[in-house]
Amino acid sequence: MDSRSPFPVDARQRPASLGDRLLGVADNALKTLVGGLHPARPLPRAAAESELEPAQRELSGRLMRVNHVGEICAQALYQGQALVARDPALQAHFLQAARDECDHLAWCSQRLQALGSRASLLDPLWYAGALGLGAVAGSLGRRLSLGFVVETENQVEQHLASHLQRLPQADHASRAVVEQMRDDEVGHALAAEKLGAVELPAPMRWAMRAAARVMTTTAHWI
């Protein structure tokens, strides 16, 4: 068992009881929101460092806050799906992805501190909403639940690509983090596809994009 997750991750083990899963979700929520999750990988380092102008620092801080919120939601989404998963192998997949997202969350937090910025004031709201959404997605069945992962990761990849265009060119440190995050999200989507994901209906994809737009716009400022 990974020290950062209260769930079993070995697909050969029996699924945890509902009570254990709920306790695990509560533990993860607390650690996610107060900074108790620690990365397994070191912070990606840029080949060069540059001093940022105040306006550049402010822009980077806002963009990394949005990315931080995205990782808060990723934790909740995967925990919600793992909560309702009946297949131990599927539960293990979600929890492994959540552990990868632990790295992203910690990296974004480190960059926010370095930039003199802060996390979103609405983080508890983002976590609660994403947790419920993940549980709903997980209850749709294995293939649709995995399809939800693919669509989510594809949208996140596009979002991170747009941030690479918007981040100041001089902010090599933030760009290194975002580039690694983008590569990891691509890997998560491919893994879900290999496990049998199906494409979500168009209305669901549109609704997910609309919800993500509200979240990213709000988190940019609050």
C-alpha cells in the first residue's frame, strides 16, 4: 500500500469495504486541501532560470493557481471513481492515477509559493464538486467511467497546452512543470483507452467543457 493512499492498490487484493473507502476519501480530502500530499518525483527543473518582472510573476501565479485547482479536482475525481469501483483492478488504476496527480498537486503548490501567489479560496468547493462528479462517472460502468477519464485528460492536455502559450517565456520553472504534467495526462488517457474506455456522448463532453470553463475562469481570479 502506498503511504499516500489508504486504499489497496494491488489488483489481486479484495476491494476495501465501503466504510474504509469513505474514511480514505475523507483522509485524502484533508491532505489535499491542507497540503499533506507529498510528491514521489522531484520538481521538474528547467535548464535555465530568469528573473521575472512583476507583471510576469502575477500572470504566472494566476495560471499556476488554475493548474493547482485542476489538480485538486483530479484528486477528487479519481477518488470518487475509486470509491464506487467494484473491480479491484479498476480501483487500482484510479488510485495509481491519483498518486501521479499527487506529484502535480505538490509541484503546482511549490510554484505558487515560489511566485508569491496563493491557492484558490474555493478549493473545498472544487474538491466537493469533483468528488461527486467522479462518483457519478464511476457508477456508469467500467467502460463509460474510463471514457470519462479519457475525456477529462484530453481536455486537461489541451488546457495545459494553452497555458504553455500564455506563460511568460522567461518563466522556465513553471513551463517545465506544465510540460511534465501535460505528458503525464497523455499517459493517463492512453492507459484508460487500453483498459477499454468508450467515447462519451457529445452532450456529456460539452457539459464537461462548460464546467471546466467556469472553474478555470473563476480560479484565475479567486
